[in-house]
Amino acid sequence: MNILFIHQNFPGQFKFLAPALAAQGHNVLAMTMQKTTQSHWQGVRLLPYSTNRGTTSGIHPWVSDFETKTIRGEACFRAALQLRDEGFQPDVIIAHPGWGESLFLKEIWPLARLGIYCEFFYHSTGADVGFDPEFPPTDVGDGCRLRLKNLNNLLHFEIADAGLAPTHWQASTFPLPFRNRIRIIHDGIDTAVLTPNSRASLTFNNTLQLTRADEVITFVNRNLEPYRGYHIFMRALPELLKRRPQLRVLIVGNDGVSYGAKPSGELTWKAQFIQEVRSQISTDDWQRVHFLGSIAYQHFVTLLQLSRVHVYLTYPFVLSWSLLEAMSIGCAIIASNTAPLHEAIIHDDNGRLVDFFNVNELTAAICALLDDAPARERLGVRARATAIAHYDLQTVCLPEQLRWVEQLAAA
């Protein structure tokens, strides 16, 4: 088949599926807004393109998001016209529609089957918005803005033939009747690579070497921000460091914003919550807190292999790959008792769940697990077993994704 992938930052969620389809002998192309000099990647032909305008200055804030998606959709549409004029006719288009690129492709290829990656449908109540009372909406019209933000999703429902969602909870955010066209198949975790390693070792700044003999807890986000509970974790540190004089805290994440609002004022979320807790922590104790920024993947894996307790907190929002990667590595996990976690973590079976907002409960749970090596071993073994049984790339997820593509093409 001729298969076309659409993702503004390809490969994104398709990093395993696209190469696997190319390896099967299909002609696989990917259109992306990522600037690259490569013409091919793992058997996939890359077709970069760009927009030729920005969002209109002064446009109504409720529709600025949709204008941005329209601009990107037009750019993809015009690049696809050139591809069609070269003679390319896709049998299947697989798109992440979140940025609007795939909005108009059926105008060019009406007979192509379109499958969309269904990551999240926005809600003004019951999900991420309004979840954290510390950061209430700043405008009573936010619900109206979110309704319009879903225009992109709603327009895709009219043209998409099928959907693919990584978790049941994420699929549940989408409205009926389109929800019935969504298959739940996770992107996949390579459990053969993400394994425990009792001899893991990592050196920081050429001076500090940590091994499994050290008491290490880990906290990982793409960006350090409230959506992933960074503020709650930071507030646990003063008491944690007092109770655990040998503890090392390894924090991975950048200073930006992936989700939600930017902080008011000049300080980043990272800096804001460092400033909040720093006066409660002695200088010696603060030396045991290590902000690592963004690290290479192989170091990320080693970091998780070192972890005695891995903490993962999130609003009711998209579930992070890092949680499942930590499970595959066999980490003893403490996670927030929020809806996205319930299908991955069973309390005291393969991890422990704590109230997202309860700093004292989080602190006590971390200390209890650090003091209980048999419990850490039991939870880690069960976490890895869950990852292998439900999220393994080669035996579970990728075969199901390939079947989904075959069924999409044959329908």
C-alpha cells in the first residue's frame, strides 16, 4: 500500500508503527513541519513543509487556536497537492490531528482511508481544566474557548474513518458516536530494552557517581509544571530531606510549559517552586537535589534503573510514556490517584496511589517505601509484569497497530 503519515513533529507517536509498515514492504511517506535535511528515516520518505504566515494580530482569543490550526492545515494541504501532482495516491492516511494539519487532505484524496490518533478531547469540567484549585481559570469564558478549541476534533470526526487512542481513559474523553470508532492500543514500550539493571551506575559532573547502593528517588517530566504535579513534589522535599539524610533526589525536566497556562510574572514554574521551598531546606540538604534538565535517552534509562522510588503525578490528562517506561524497568512507583493512572496502576499491587494534592501523604508514602525493600521488590516485579502483559511493543502493541492499519485499509 501507499501509506502517508501526518505529524508536525514526526515520528512522534508513530516512531514504531511507521518503520514497521515500511519494513513490511509498503511505500511509506511522512509529511512533517520538523525541519530536516534527511530525505529518509528508517525506510520512511520524509517530506518537510512549512507555513507561510502567522496568526493574525488582535484576532479574537477564542478563535486564535483554530486560526493556527487552519494555517497549518492549509500548509499541509498545499504540500499534499504537490505530492498528488507527482502521482502519489495514498491508500491510507494516518494522522495526529492535534495541530490541524490533516484537516483538508480528504479534499485532495477523497478515497483514501483516514485514521486519526485520538490523544485528547477538551472539557471545561471533569478533566484537567479546573482540577487544581490553586490555578483556577483566569477568565469565565474559558469554557467557551475550549468549546471552540474542539472545532478541530469535531471537523476531523466528519472525515476520519477510524481512531486510535493509547489508553481507555483518553478514549473516554471523546464524545459519542465517534468514540465507538476508536480502538485502544498503546504506542508501545520496548520492554526488552527497558529492563532492570542491578549494576546501573551514573556519574554527574564527573564527580558524583550513583549506583543501586544509593538511596535515590526520581521525578521525570518533559517540562517541570503543575500539570505533572511538580509543585506538589517540590513541597514534599523539605520534609523528605530532613527524614532521609542519605537521600538523593533526581529531577528530569525542562523549564518550559508543555500543558496549561504559563506562569504569571518572570519566574518559570521550575524557579517559582524552587523559590517557594528553598528557605525550608538547609544548604547541605539542597546539595542532594539534582535538577538534570533534559537528558539523553540512554541516561534516562539508567536513571530509572537507579531509582528506589519513582514518583509520577498528573492532572486528569494524557498519560506519560515515562510512567510505563518506569514500570517496564521495574521501578517501585508512587503515583497520583487520578483517572489516567487507574488502568495502569493497581494500588499496592504494582505501585501505590496517593492523593494528588496531599503533600504529607506523598511524603509518608515515599518514606514508607524507602524503608521497605521487600515491598519495593514486589511492586517493581508486578509493575514490569504489567508493562510486558499490556504495553509491550513487540508482542502486544505493534501487532495490534498493524492489524488496525490493515482493517482501516480493508474497510
